[in-house]
Amino acid sequence: MNNKQYTLGVDFGSLSCRAVLADAENGRELASEAMDYPHAVMDTVLAASGESLPPNFALQDPADYLLVLEHVIPTVIARAGVSPAEVKGICVDFTCCTILPIREDRTPLCFEAAFRKNPHAYVKMWKHHAAQPYADRITDVARRRGEAWLDATGGTESSEYMFPKIYQILEEAPEIYREAYTFIEAGDWINLMLTGKGSRGYQYAAYKCHYLKDVGYPCEAFFAEVDERLRHVVRDKLPYPIVGAGMPVGTVTAAAAARFGLAEGTAVASAVPDGHVAAVALDASRPGDIVAVLGTSGCFFVVDDKESAVPGICGRIRDGVVPGLMGYEAGLCCFGDHFAFAAEKLISRAYLEEADRRGISPLSLLIERAARKRPGESGVLALNWFNGNRSILVDSELSGLFVGITLTTAPEDLMRALIEATAFGTRNIFDNFRAHGVPVKRLVASGGIARKDPFTMQLFADVLGLEIRIARTAQAPALGSAIHAAVAAGIYPSFAEAGAAMSGVGDKVFRPDPEAGRIYDLLYTEYQRLHDYFGKENPVMKNLRRIAAQGKEA
């Protein structure tokens, strides 16, 4: 390249937004910036009204997304010391399925006074699980009809997907359904705000809305059988064209340039899911490559050159992770959230005082103490379903469990059990892939936990029996988006060339310890027993949730 060219990746996570400005020649990250959402996640109280939310709601205010965008983009460009005109492309990645109802003029319904206090007018996050009954109805009808798209989702509809959330709105807030011009992924809405043109990212549509290439969305007859009111949901509520990953959807308008600190005319790439796009930054290009994105939740993406039916996963889509290969997705609903829960809820004043005295966080103290234990020493085993089960059971009504607690159990024992449980849940997912013909060979882990918590990564290597390579970048989704932006801007003609130049994996590798692995094999057997008993045989967790919900309503 004769002149320096830069691209911008903007990663909207569950709690914050991060931007990375990258040199398109080599992927070097010149600068980054992050900002938390002012309203964070609204899962107990709606901020606008102060009223309690129903169980399993997880909402956000889209105004937060615009506020953080106004901050992170100009800050990262200024910090890098480049001009907006030198930024040739931008790509946004976002959690999915995270949707909101909007007007035809792009206005979210929650911005209007009439709907400001209506929870259904807000963003429904990926972890909004209150739509589970509607997901169950969709699954039942799809199985009865033999819908081809259901096989691509692992055989079960999830409350995390788009249509159960839309169905919930139709049933519980029909006025929102009626007034919405469309229900749109938050990433696609950001692109709409940047370009003035509506589009739907292919990966969002394929993984979370059951869009199949050469087929389209599920047919009207299917939706009519689910509920006659949904017969025309695709025609009436999903008007925008689907655009493939790395393809341009438009350019930055003059108004958006002035608002967000960009140059008018900058290429805007199709929006992409935050987990999937990380694979591009981590060189996942060969059959058997698997990428783990470890944040508040855990997402796993495997690529293969053949199509296999795998039950209990989140999706199996051609070109879904990298072009030319099948992309398989599975995950844990709760990952870092487990550890944050332990640090907030499971420690005593003495622990807090020690952490404060030493100038470290309570979470760091718990992990430090947990690391002193030997495998199996605590005698405690956990089920990692504190936010439901995404894979293999695909059931958001399941909950967490500790087994083996005694009067001598310490907080670090519980913390270690949670870390081990996430590792066992991951192993269960990997075993499921292998059992159904999808190889799992080379694992790359990204995210703050992967880079900053060597104890957890070594434990994972021991449990999985796999070497774990750690991402070179601290911001894999944002760098992946910057690579997408380079393709959309025409700097590179293909993902293969862009990825070869801009992606990479670090030198840090965690190798399994066979002795620890033998003990973990024993614990994993017990984990599987608990998994099958409480996940398939005994409905006590669901019953407890229903009783709790009745108590709150009384």
C-alpha cells in the first residue's frame, strides 16, 4: 500500500463499547477506547419508571449506544493521531440477538413519551430469557412440521433468538408490535444511524432468525401455525435486505460524520455478531479450528469443511464464521457473570477487608485463593446454569447448583467449583461436537479472562485436554471488525487476504497437565450425572422458578 490506511472496529458488548483503530497494512492496533453503558443492563427495574421488571427480563436503553459512540470514535481517532479522512472503513459488531422496535424514521419506540415506561419498547438483550414459553411454542410447531431450518439451530428454538422475542411483544404488548416499523438487531440499527440505509447482517439473520441461503426465512404457513397473527411477520416487520459479512451497506452521512467524529463517505461494513467476528482476528481458517470468546458469557465457534447435524448447538451456517466453511456456534449463557456473582455474593467482610488492604479486587482475591487448592480438594461440584443453559439442553429455565457444601466450605471452594463448572460445561460442548462429526483440534481463547487469568486458562487446558493458545489482541471482536471494514472499504479484495495481513495469535500457550486431567476426568463424570439428572429428569429447578414468580406476583 502506498499510503497509510486505517480501519475502525467498534465492539458493543453486554456492558460496554470498545473501539479499536487498526493499521490496515498489518493489523497493528494504534489506539483503543472503551466506555460503559450509563444504564448498564436493566434486569430488575426499568430506569424510566422505577417499576420492577418481570422475571428473566434483560433490557437496555439504545440511547446509551449513541452516547458511547459519540465518545469512543473521536477519542480513539484523536489518540491514534490520525485524521478522520484517513479512516477508510468502519464495522460494528454487537451482541446478538439483541433487538429493538423502531419507527420507519429510525426512532426507537422507547424514545417516545407514549412508550417510555413500556418495557417492551426497549432493547431486548441476547440474555432476555422471558420469551422462553414462546420459544417452546415455536419449537413444537417446527418439529411437527419438520421445518428444515430447525436442524440448523441444533433442533431447538432458543429464547435468545429474534422470533420468540417478537412473539412475546405481540402477545404481551400488541401496541408495540403494531407501531413498530421493524424489529432490528442493535448492530444493524447502529449502521442505520451511520448510513441512513436499512440492512440486516447475514450472520444475524442466519444464526438468530433462521434465514437460509437460497431459501430465505421460515415460510408464512409456519408462522401462521404458530400464531395466525404472525403469518406476515417477515413481510410486515423485516423489510431490509440482507447483506453478507464484509460487504458495504453504505457510507457515513454528513449528519453522522458530524455527530460521531467520522469523515463523510467512510465505508460502513455490514454489522456482525461480536463473537463470530472474533474468529477472523484469530486466524480460524482450517477445519477443526475453534475460537473461544470469554466474557460475561462464553461463546465457541468451530469451522469445518463439511456440514454435520449437531443437536443442542446455537447454529450451523455456511459462511457463518469465515467464508467458504461451515460455522458452528455453541456457548455458555454465563461465564464471567459466574465469577462476578461469587465475588459479590459469596464472600465475607474479612475477605473484603483483605482485598481492600492489599489493593486488589475481591474477585482477584477469590481466584488467588482458589488457585491454591488442588484439583478435587474442595469436595464441591457446581452446575454452571446461573443464567440458564444455552448448549446442550437449550433451556433458559434451568438454574445453578452447588453440591458437596459442608460447614468447612470456604468462599474460594465455591469460586473454584464455578470455574471448574464452566470448564466442564465447555468440555460437554466439545464432546458433543466430536460425537456428531465436527472436529475440535486447535483452540484459541480471547477476552479479558483469557489474557489476565492464567489459573483459569490452565484449569481449562487440564479439563479439556487441549492446548489453549491466547489471542495476541486484547480486543479480538473489535480487531475482527476492523478486518471486516478493510474488506468493505476495498483495501483487500477478500477475507483471506485481509486476515492474512491483519490477524494473529500470541505466543502464550497453556498445555494440559495429565495428572490434573485424571482427577478432572473423575469430576467430569459426576458433572455429567448432575447435568443429565437436573437438566433432563428432575424439574425441580423449573418448579422453583415458577414458585418464586408466583410469590412475587402475590
